[in-house]
Amino acid sequence: MTKNETATSVEEFLVWRSNLFQGLKARKETIIELLDALSSNQQAHSVVELSLNPLFRRDYNSLYRGIQEFLPTQTDPNYEQRIETLFSAVSRTIPPTSKHYNLFGIDTTPCPRPFAETLADKTFIHYPNPIKGNKPINIGHCYSVVCALPDQIDTEKVPWAVPLSGERVPSKHKGVNQGNQQLKKIWQSSLFSDKLSALVADSDYSQKDFIGEQVKHEDVVTITRVRSDRVFYRQFIRDPNQAKTSGHPRWYGDKFDLKDDQTWTEPDEVHHVPFTTKKGRQLTVTISGWKQMLMRGTKNYKMNNHPFTLLQIVVRAQERNSIWKPMWLIVIGSRRDELSLVDCYHCYRQRYDMEHLFRFKIIDDILFNSRCTS
């Protein structure tokens, strides 16, 4: 790195640090020192051990108070400005993308706390259990996390996700509802309004009360997985020569049952993408797309006004046999045609980068502890 590049990097870092400092509500010096300790960490395996780092000049009590109090509250008169400043600081850590869209991911992750007797608002959570025969449940909190997913080319194909928002899901709420609130703040930010935004999520987010909120944002395309037992419909297109009849207009056409291939029509578009695994195995990904599909709506969400593209992903080996069950995706949003079927497939594959973030133990603890009292 040349001297000019070093000077530019240092200047950008100082601007980032200043924006972060201004966006914090309280315990500003504590949080800055905590970030310094985390960045230089080589030995700490828990949050409290970061207080032993030479760059953290306070005790462990200040560390936990800083985590719990640094975020601005909605009662703060400068709440919107502080949130915008924090988003500005975080956005500088996202590598610039060469694509014509920004990619985001949303998911929920469990935080088991079965032995925290005084922890408020504990509830039953889904948590994988390695012991055969045991139910995958535990007691604790669940957290909704929204991340920016940088280009894998810029990260040299290393899984990387930049967390933008992490909030605890109250026991009486659903993760999708909490996610709607988080995404609303992000979409309203001017930092991500210059490009099309693609949002990827798993099948839990394919329900109407999530998709129905996201389609309200014109510059957002949502890509979610759907269960293989869902039923959709072709959009009904009336013959222009047919005389209009009285009564309610028809919205839904032929039934499209994902588990019954007899109801499927010929796809509108098909792509074959070669793929090589890390072990050198040659695979072919077949992406079939059906456009102008509809799902049933509700009184609050008129889904007949929001057609989507349905994708079927089939992975085959050289012998042309399918090696996994087909995966179904829906792509919905007014600008969905700006993404090709191959783009949608690669976007969804990148969603799994968030799993590496959840496995980063210290980041998890900081994220969770910052919301334990909320």
C-alpha cells in the first residue's frame, strides 16, 4: 500500500469513527474502546474477557453498561438523526458493489438462556438439539437480524455479512413483524436509496404479513423460499373480445400446486447454470421460472395486486439425476424484472453467509446483551 493509499484509508477511518461517535447516545468512549479491544482481540472468548484488553481502560461493569445503553431510544428527540448517523457509519464498512442492486438478508437466530432465572420475557424458542429423539426447543430469547451482504468477489468468496440491525423479538410478537419494523427504518434511510435493493429470506418470511409490507416499497425486491406444499395461481387475463359480465371481477386463474406437477404449466423461462463444488464435483443447476403468479390475499393485504415470479431450482449431477429435492423461490416487487433468474438464484445462495455471522460467538454475545433489557 502506497503512502497516498495509506493516508486515504486513515482519513476514511477517522470519518467513520467520528460518525459512529456522534451516533451513539451514551457511553461513547466505552463503546469506542470496546471496538478497539474487539478489533485487536486474540485471546478473549467471551465479552467480559474483552475488559482485560489493554485498549479497554475501564472495568467489566462499564463494558456491560455501554452495551446496554449506547443505542438511542425512540424517546430521544434526535432519534432519527442518530439512527441515520449510525447507518452512515455502518454503510462505510460495506464494500462498494459492482452490481446494479444492493443485497440484504434477514433472519432470526435463537439465544438460549435456560439458567437465567431473572431474565425477563423468556419464552420457548426453536433450538436444534443434537441428542436424537429430543425436541428442538429451548428457553431464551429470539433475535431478528438484518445484514448487508457484500459481493463475494470483493470478499474473495469468503462468507461475510455486515449486521445493520439486531433486535430482540418480544415473546408475544413474531419475528417477521419485528423484521418489518427494522427494515422500515433501513428503507427510509437515504444511504440505501440510490440503488435497487434485493432482500433474501427463508420460508418463514414468505407469509403475507411480511411480503405485504415489503411490496409497499417500490425499490425493494424480495426473494424468499417457500414450502413445497404451497398453492399459487396464474394471474387471470381476460380475453379482450369477451364481453364484461356483472359481479366481482376474476383475479385468479389456473391453480398451481407445488406438490402436484399435473397442475404445472410450461415455464416461461429456463436457465442451466454449471456449478463446481469445492471437492471438484460437476453439477448443473436448472432454474425454471413462471411469471405473473399470484397468492391468495387477506383483507389487509390485497396480494392480487402484486404478481410475482416463481422459481424452481433443481440441482443435477452429470448423470442428470436430481441429487436434492427441488427448491422453490418467489421473487416479488414492482422492479423484479430487473433481476434475472440467475441473479435471483445467486442472491438467495448468498443468504447462507449470515450463518457465519451467527456463529461468531463474541459478536453474538454483544448483539444479544445489547437487547436483553429491551
